[in-house]
Amino acid sequence: MKTVLITGCSSGFGLETARYFLDRDWKVIATMRTPREDVLPRSEHLRVLALDVTDSESVRQAVEAAGPIDVLVNNAGIGVMGALEGTSMETAREVFETNTLGTMAMTQAVLPQFRERKAGVIVNVTSSVTLKPLALLSVYTASKAAVNAFTESLALELQPFNVRVSLVLPGRAPETRFGENAQPRMQGGIPEAYAGFAQSVFAGMAQSSAVTRALDVAEAVWRAANDPSCPVRIPAGADAVVLAEAEAR
Ligand SMILES: NC(=O)c1ccc[n+]([C@@H]2O[C@H](COP(=O)([O-])OP(=O)(O)OC[C@H]3O[C@@H](n4cnc5c(N)ncnc54)[C@H](OP(=O)(O)O)[C@@H]3O)[C@@H](O)[C@H]2O)c1
């Protein structure tokens, strides 16, 4: 029986992915900043561990407590939307600490066991915003585009050790807590000079009907974990697939 460790399982894509792997007889180590057993079905194959990906001691403790794993899913992430002028450097650092450096720290922590065993898969959840630039998302997009570049370089470096690294690029998923969780970072994010422009951007977003479901992301992570012939980049969700096809053309 294989074991997956997933970051950010308290809600959204991480929670759905944990359920998906449990349903398919994997051992799941569901990690959360504030551990809660009750969000997932009871199972002898489930362990819930505390993990804050921005805290090096927390990363060390969680990886040690987890023991041997076969797949790491770097899903934990935070969002921010607003003009760059309305985004403090403190917020930009917070976004990069979680989305970018948190992914690197977790990857670094599991690599010794993967390299020694000559087996293992790392799946990094980024975003379809990296496929087509969108206004008012410069900091968030940069944090995720950095993970794309990191992953594609790392994939080459780890080939000699039979360790695979994949990217899952979800589209916009209103069903998760992502937007709500981003709100505190967005106060003052639209300075007066940008108000009219921002209104037209928000109106455009409200019109797009294709969205991503948490299930689409769980399926894409499952494919990345189990199909050695899958491409490094896997779009997840109807909107992400359209963007990936447009980019390929
Ligand atoms: N929803 C979208 O539209 C969308 C689209 C494309 C990509 N994504 C990406 O998909 C991933 C999952 O997002 P989601 O939509 O499922 O959002 P979500 O419901 O807000 O879930 C995000 C998860 O990340 C956790 N997290 C935040 N900071 C963390 C930290 N420092 N250490 C550990 N865990 C942390 C949160 O835990 P807490 O409960 O402790 O805050 C939560 O479990 C993120 O990487 C996001 O950037 C989302």
C-alpha cells in the first residue's frame, strides 16, 4: 500500500485530494496548520499531522513523523488579488513564503529518502494564471510561475534518481475557501487610481462560466502520482484545459 503526504488539507483541493486517495486504498498523511480529524472520513489509513510549510521546524517534525512516503503533494497555498501599488511587501513576502519557499522546503525535506530509495513523486499545485497573464494578480502569479520554473528544472536534476516531479495547474475554483482566505491580504489592494480599471477586470471575471472543481484537481494529482508517462504539466478543470490548449497552439 502506497503513502501520500498532502499539504493544506483543511479545505479545498487538499481535502478533496486526501479523500480521493483514501477512497483508492492509499495511506494518506493529511497535513494542516491546525489538525482536525473530523473533516475527513474515519479510516485506519488516515493520519492527520500538524504542518505549517513556512516554519522550518514544523516541516522537519512533520516529515520525520510521517516516516517513509511515496508521493508528496505540495498543495498548501494562499492568494492575493490587487494592484501591485496596493500590495505591501509584507504581503508579497507572505505569499512567496507559503506558495514558493514552502514548496521548496517540503521538497528538500523529502528528497533524501526519495533519492536513496530511487523512487518517489512530487506533485506541485500551481495555477492556470501562469498560462495567461491576468491583471491584478502579479504577485500571486509570480509566486506560482516561480514554482513552475523550479519544478521543470528540478525534474531534470532528479531524473538520474528515478524521482518524478509534476505540476498540476488548476483553473478558478469558487467552491474552495481560497477567495475567502485571501480577503485579509486584500485590504487596500485597489488604490483609488485603479478603481475603474479594477471594476472592469472583476466584471470580466464574473462573466467567465467555465470553472474548476476540487474533484478535477484530485483527479489530476492522482494521474501525476500514478502515471509515469504523464506530461510534467497537467491542467486541471475545464477553464485550465482551454488555457493550456491555447498556449500549446
Ligand atoms: N481556488 C482557486 O481558484 C485556485 C486556482 C488555482 C490554484 N489554486 C491553488 O490550489 C491550492 C489549494 O487552494 P484551495 O483552492 O484549495 O484553497 P483553500 O481552500 O484556501 O486551501 C488552501 C489550504 O492551504 C493551507 N495553507 C495556507 N497556508 C499554509 C501554510 N503556511 N502551511 C500549511 N498550509 C497552509 C490552508 O490551511 P489553513 O486552513 O490553515 O489556512 C488550506 O488548507 C493553493 O496552492 C492555491 O494557490 C487555487
